[in-house]
Amino acid sequence: MRVILIVLVTVAGLGVLLWARGRQMVGVPAPTNLNQKRASGSVPEASPSTSTPTATITPPPEAGPTIPDNQANPKDATLADNFVGTLNLIVPVVGVRPDQLLDTFTDARSEGRAHDAIDIPAPQGTQVVAAADGEIIKLFQSERGGTTIYQLSTDRKLVFYYAHLQRYADGIMAGKFVKQGEVIAYVGDTGNAGAGNFHLHFSISIVADPKRYWDGTNINPYPLLHK
């Protein structure tokens, strides 16, 4: 009888032990590793994400080209006709006759520019004279024009531009009033004229503001000099 009781107690103990182990296994927390969760099926696979397109930044436009030293606003060669017979100019290079001049106003130049002036060839050192009465308003060393002179007409409506000069005449300075035919400089090849290419670059512009002597509308000097 005692043996049977011991067997029953032992069996009961084993049953309780097995029941407790089952409860403990049921209470184990789920795996914390995401891959383990996905493997177990407790966490669904994430759908592929759609990337947000990166905004395209458009760079600001580049600055436009700067106005060259003797260039101005849009030009009209026919404007010179308005001054024919009313503006009495002389050829600004000593020894050059009007019938020897060439009309190079519309000739092409580097960087897509138009000439907007006439070239008057002459030997180096030939005297350059004032084409008209007027005030010398600027002596300027220009990259393109070399040694240059800006002269304002007496009515303060026109600017005469002399470039590629060898040097200025003695006594020439800004603020000096010169008479037509007065020596103001000498023919040279300074600036971008080219070594040995001695000539006077001569232009005329109509200005809206005499203080902005560089900013005006270029007119063709040829019909005003070729009489």
C-alpha cells in the first residue's frame, strides 16, 4: 500500500512539474530581433519606400557682358545724317584729306562687337587735332583704346573719342577747352591696335548726360568728315 502511494505521489509531482514548464514556455516574451520577428511571421515585411525626389536648384544666370570702354547703347548709323551740314568738323589727323577716309563704322571687331568708329591711318607721331571746339573731359588709359581722350562738344550733346594715341600733347588735361585744329595728341598703336598698326580710332556719340561721357549712342563720323 505504501509503495502504491509513493508511486502516485511521484506521478502527481511529475505532472505538476510538466504543467509548470508548459506555462513558463507560453509566457516567454516574443523575440526582440526584427529579423527573428519577421522569420516568425509576427512582423510583416515592410513595403519598399518611395524616395522623395531631390529638388533641382537652378543657378542664377551669369552676368551679362560689361560695356567696353568706348561702346554705348544700341547704335544707329543714320543718326549721323541729322548732323550733316550743321556740325562743322575737320579730319582730326594732320595731313589726311577727307577723300582719303574709309568708312569702317560697321566693320566687325573681336567678341562680336561692331567698330562704331572710323580708323584713320597715319605714321607714328602724326599730330592729332581737335575735330571741333570743346572741353577735354577725360584722359584715360584703356585696355582696348590705349591712351585715349574724351572731348565734349560746346553744346554738351556730343562726345568725341580719340584712341590708340602715342601720347598727349603738352598741356592737355581734363577741364581744358581746346579750339578746333589745336594739337591734342599724337598717332600711336596703344591698346589693342596691334604693334605697328599706327592709326587714330575716332568715334562720336550722342550723350544724354555729359557726366556719363562713356554712355551714349554712337553715330558714324564718316559722313560728317567726308565732305
